[in-house]
Amino acid sequence: EKSRIGVTGLAVMGANLARNMARRGFPVAVHNRTTSKTQEFMKDFGDEGPFTGSESLQEFVDALETPRTIVVMVKAGPPVDAVIDELAPLLDKGDIIIDAGNSHFPDTDRRAAYCQERGLRFMGVGVSGGEEGALLGPSIMPGGDPEAYAEVEEILTAIAAVVDDTPCCTHVGPGGAGHYVKMVHNGIEYADIQLIAEAYDLLTHVAGLSAPEIGKIFEQWNTGDLESFLIEITGKVLAKTDEKTGAPLVDVIVDQAEQKGTGRWTAIDALDLGVPLTGITEAVFARTLSSLRDERRAASTTLAGPTPGSGSNRDDLVEDIRQALYASKVVAYAQGFAQMRAASQQNDWNLDLGAMATIWRGGCIIRAQFLNRIRDAYAEHPDLDNLLMVPYFTQAVADAQDAWRRVVATATAQGVAIPAFSSSLSYYDGYRRERGPANLIQGLRDFFGAHTYRRTDSDGTFHTRWAQDGSEVSTG
Ligand code: NBP
């Protein structure tokens, strides 16, 4: 009997996706470039479900029902192209290749065109949830040909996480739309994590609390508005004692954050689109700054900081930080969703932003109660420019803003870096200003570069002859 679907690439993600599919009863053919990995997989998991292990790509392709559906779960980048190149000659017209790795969306557009030229159908599918998600139910963001999606929908929705009877999987849009949305998801994850790290830093250095004490605070926070996977695991990570030293584990972990690139892609794309995406971008820069460990060490004994002030009431401070975290998180999501909206308009993707919030409620790393609110916001206002403008979030930020401002002021006075907290607040203050200071920027640009400006009281563009007689001329 032939297999319904194939998975090539049996590192942790591919292996777990294949096991997830088999558990739901779909016969799965499995393959890996290094054959010993396939053998190991069959030895360890072969009796979990209907698997066929294949040692060559030809064997793998022959094991599949036609039209074939093949999930490629290899390292993002050139390996995906290598696998497509090897597979294409072995496949028939109409076969579907699904790239379920973290590919960069322009690559997905390129690969979709390449496959189309060869009569193959290609889907770029974002999968979030790490190894556990892949095994037990990830959030799935499929992009590409809707007809191809219709053929694999049964499998993808069956293996996805489920929240309130709704699978965390929906067709996102054509071409690279699925990988785009996965990219922004990861960017938002960067912002969420950075905000948590800043809260931890303040609780440590301003409130003077220990890691296990802060862990308890996060556990508490996870019962309110902030309830989410990341807040929950922060409590667990902070509570963990190092087996070797007996100290809190976080206290012996090196303070250099690594990154695989999806946050950087999100920030670069925001710059290209012209969307202010300060929360995610600051989060990427904060990781980059953390990696300058030797420079920071030298600077720590050279560059002056403020004289430590007297702390405020600790309980008040903890509550202020909670509110600042929430308000900053609202801004980070507002920015990420505004970015998806801009990309959707630019690429004619017709993204349903409420549906994106819906499929992120389970399985993925940023799963949170909060996403229900975002789903509701788009249900009521599908054309919303900015999430801050729906009454629920307008009010949430209004309620939190005093605390948020106190936290930013305290952190600044005490010399604790809070790039995501403070840039989110600056974004908020910039966004809610009817008239900002860019009039002066335009005046300066006109002075040094004759770049012209527009006037508030008449149409057209103008230039002042700064270096001549100072008179104004109309330029168009
Ligand atoms: P890796 O990203 O570590 O990739 C390892 C797999 O790629 C192995 O199966 C390896 O085969 C295969 N491979 C490579 Br490398 N070069 C190849 C080539 N030229 N031809 C064929 N196969 C090749 O695996 P992963 O951590 O399971 O992640 C898979 C994808 O899922 C990535 O895109 C990742 O970003 C994404 N993702 C990962 C997570 C996570 O939590 N890890 C979460 C969400 C998404 P070999 O055994 O022969 O070397």
C-alpha cells in the first residue's frame, strides 16, 4: 500500500511531524539524506504508526500515492533548493512539494515559480511550536496554491493544535504568504521575549529580587492578562536550580543571545515596507548588543552609570512592571499586525489578520489569551489600520500608561537598558500625536538639499531659497 504523504528531512522537526501524521492515521513515507537517520527513525518510531522507510529518493517517491505530497523539512536555505532539484526530475505533473521549514519568503516565491515551470505545485508552510509542537500539534501557516492546499488541508488541520474546536491552521495566502506570516510570528516572538527579559532585568536590578522570587511573580502574572506560553515558561526557567552549583540556573547561563535570522528578516522587511516596527527591531538589536560580551565587559568598568537611587515600594514597582510589559506587548503586536497588513496590501495577499491571530492561539511559541482579543478586534473591524485604535486596546493602554511611564522613567534613572519598553512607549506617544516634529525635518532637508516641503495652508510643494534672498518659491 502506498503512503498518503512523504516527509524528507528527519531531524527533530521532520521526525516529529511525520510521527504526528502517522498518529492521526496517515500512512507516511520517510526519508533522510543520511540514510542512517532513516534507519534510526524506523528503529525508534517505526511501530508507532504506518511508516515506510526509504533509503533513496527514488524509493521514497515510489512509495507515495499520486498525485504525490512531499513535505521537505530540511535546514532552511540552500538545502531546500538542493532537495527540490533532486526531487523535481523524479516527480510527475501536479505533485505537491511542501517546504515546511523556516524559509525566507522571497525564496518561497522563487521556488514556487521554479516548480510551476516544471508542472509541480509548491507550498511554503510556516510551522511553529518547536519540537514539541511538531509532535503534538503545531500552529501551521500554509501559503501557496489554494488548490494544492485543498488537497493537503485534511492532513494539515488534523496534525495542527486545536483551540476551542478550531484547528490552528488556515490557508494564509498565495506564494510566500505563509512563510511571511511565520516570519512576522517569529519577529513578534523576539519582541515578547525581549520584553520579558527587560521585566526580569528590572525586577532583578531595581526591585532587588532573586531569580526564584521573580519566577513566582511570572507564575502569578500567568494567571492574568499576560497569560501565555512564554510567561509560563519564564516562571519555570527562573525557578530552575543549577544541578552543578545549586544556584539558579539563569544565574550561570552566559548573557549572550543567539539568533537564527527570522527576527532580522522581519526588521529588514519593515524597513523595506516603510512600517515602523520598533519593538521587534529593538529586540533584534538587543540580541546583537548582548553578543558584544567582551566589549561590554570593558565598558562596564569604563562608562559611567547613574548613582543608584532609592527604590520605590517594591510591590508597586512589580505591578508597574507588569502593566508596562502588557502595554509594550500591545504595541509590539500592533506593529507586527500593521506590518502584515502593509505586506498584504503590497503583495495582494488579502491576508485575514483575524485568522492569523486565531491560528496563533495554540501550538506556537507566542500562544496567548491575548490573541483572542486580537481576533475579536479584526472580526469587528476587518480594515483596522492599527490595533491600538480598537476600544479594548485603546483602554488597556490608557489604563497602563501611568505605570508604563513610571517604569521607563525609573529604569532610565537607574541606568537599566529597556529598549523595547521605551521604544514602544515612544511609538505610542509618536502615533497619538496629531502634529509631530517632522515639519522641522522637512525644513532642514529643504535647507541643505532643496528637497522641498508641503505647507499646512496650501496645496503643492515649496522651496525656500535659503542661500539667496530667503524667498519661497512654488515647485509644483
Ligand atoms: P535542521 O535545520 O537542523 O536541518 C537538518 C536536516 O536538514 C537533516 O535532515 C539534514 O540531513 C538535512 N539537510 C541538510 Br542540513 N542539508 C541537506 C541537503 N543538502 N540535502 C538534503 N537534506 C539536507 O533541522 P530541524 O531543526 O529539524 O529544522 C528543520 C526546519 O524547521 C528548519 O527550516 C528550521 O528552521 C525549521 N524549524 C525548526 C524549529 C525548531 O524548533 N528546531 C521550529 C520551527 C521551524 P542530514 O541528516 O543528511 O544531515
